[in-house]
Amino acid sequence: MDYVYKEIEENNIKGWAKGKLENSEFIASENAEKYYGIYCFSKPVFFRNNTICIFYYEGNEFGSLVTYIKINGEWKYYSSFFQWVN
């Protein structure tokens, strides 16, 4: 758990900045009610020298906690831990 907490803290310093997702627009959460088709993402947590990434996303009344693995320099979807419906 110490390692997980350390990774979370390091990612808090790096931040989750605009421009990281193509064809997307970042909006303030207080303005979200004005839009449809909004997805919310947690800050990603990286493990094993930035080769494994987990995060959750939520949108259009569903969500999922997912894992991606970096293979040959590219992020590949690996698995979902669980999914939920609002």
C-alpha cells in the first residue's frame, strides 16, 4: 500500500491537464449539467515503472475501473475490474 500511495502522490504533482485527450473539451464540473455525453475520468495511477495504469471513468449512466498495460511503447487495454450502472 505504501507504493500505491506514493504513486498516487506523484501523479497528483504531475496533474491531469487539458489537451491529453484528442477531440475532447474539458469543462468544470459545475457546468456539466448543461451537456450530454460527458465522461469523467479519475487521475490515472501508474505501477511497475509506468507500464501498468489503472483509472476509472464514468459517463452516460455507467462506469468502469480499467487497466491498461504499456507494450512496446503503446498503451493497450487489458481488463476491467468491475463496471457499474447509475
